[in-house]
Amino acid sequence: MTFILLAIGLGAGILSGLFGIGGGIVIVPALIYLAKFPPLRAAGTSLAALVIPVAAAIGALSYYKAGQLDIKAALFIVVGMTIGAALGAQISLHVDASLLKKGFAVLMVVMAAKMWFS
């Protein structure tokens, strides 16, 4: 299990550095399908992994040095994410796990289609 979790972290880290993604798109599905976590446990674990921002900070530093980071925008996003994560966590605790999985799948398909066709 340790190897699987380290591999999930490595994959999420690489994709985060490449595309700015990680938690919801990579870690949560990987925890569900590779580590056999239930959806709520996967979401909670993913959020906990993001609490320690060292990994993301190192990647962000590279973008900052290249002049490709808007700190003001990032701070506004953090405020929204803080409020949104608290609300989303409370809502998810009252929604059936299978509905959460289906909703997440729909979100990923819609976002993929939007990016593909834009």
C-alpha cells in the first residue's frame, strides 16, 4: 500500500507541475481505484495531502522564477478554495457516494470536452 500511495503522490506531483492539477483530478480517482478508498475517504485524504503545501510551493517557485505566477490571483483563489472546501466537505457528507462518483465523472467529461473543442 505504501508503494501505491507514493506512486499516486509522484504521479500527482508530476501532473501538478506540468498542468497545475493534482487533488481532485488525479489523487481522488487514484485513491479510489488503486488504493481502494471509498470516495469520501479519498476526498478527505486528498485535501489533507494539500494542507502541507511544500510540494506545490516548490513547483510554484519554478513558475515564479520564470515570471509565470500571479501571486494576487493565487491569493484570491486560496480564499475561495478555503471557503469552498469547507462547504463542499459538508455537502459531500450528506450525498450518496455513488452519486458523488457519477457527478465527478460528469464534471471531468464536461471539462475535457470543453478543453478539447475550444
